[in-house]
Amino acid sequence: MIVAMRREVIRRARGEIAELAESGLDWVTFATKAGAVIRRAVPFDRACWHPVDPGTVLFTGSFVENMACSAAWLAHHEYVVEDVNKWAFLARSGYRAGALSNATHGNLSLSARYRSGGGAIADELRASFVLEGTYWGAAGFLRDRGRPWFDGEEV
């Protein structure tokens, strides 16, 4: 019964996010509203959202919630350093989303991003937004230390 209820919450959240994506909102308003919807289905403590230029696959902005993230750090870790679950990879992979705990087989310290943050998070869920083959946005959702990892259904 609990599993069925959880699946229904996630199904409804997907529908609400699809409606938001089609509503013509500016990036920050979309991220704020979509974040509230996602948080009800998949709890998280911090988030970052990035619109992407589909031609160059470069971020064109950033919206963060409960965290600081410099553009230099973000660019270095997304475009220079080898790591798991890079957003462009997720966009091309067909998976579209991935949890750090799963990608590192439970050894989060295998991730350069995780190591650079001093291990302050319990897990990171990354999602790439792709529509009809076009990668147009990315988001990261983080859980603070002491919280459970993102499970397969949440991803």
C-alpha cells in the first residue's frame, strides 16, 4: 500500500512538472515551482538548476537553493574533471537521472565533486532535461549527511 501511494505521488509530480515545462515560465520561476513539486515526491535539502544551451551544452545560468556554487567550480567539475553522472552524459545516456550513491557503488569518495565538498552531503541526485533529443537543462538535488541515499524509484 505504501509503495503504491509513493508511486502515485511520483506519477503526479511528473505530470505537474510536464505542465510547468510547457507553461512558458522563466527559468527561475520554473525551477522554484518544479523544485516544490519534486520535494513533495523526492525529499531533498539543497538544489541547483541550470539552463543549458543545446548547441554548446554549456550552462547559461544558475539557480541554487540552500547552497552556494561558484560558476568556476561548477564549470571545472562539469567540463574538466573526470567524474560520474555528469549532466551531459546523463542527457546522452538515456538514463536522464542518476544518484551518486549508485554510480559510485556506495563509495561516494570515488566522486571528485563529493571529495571537493568535504563529504558534507549524504547523496546527490542529478537529472538532465531532454525533450525530443534536445538537452536544455539540468538539476542537482542533494541530501545532507545523515539522510538516506536516493533509491531507485526516486531516481
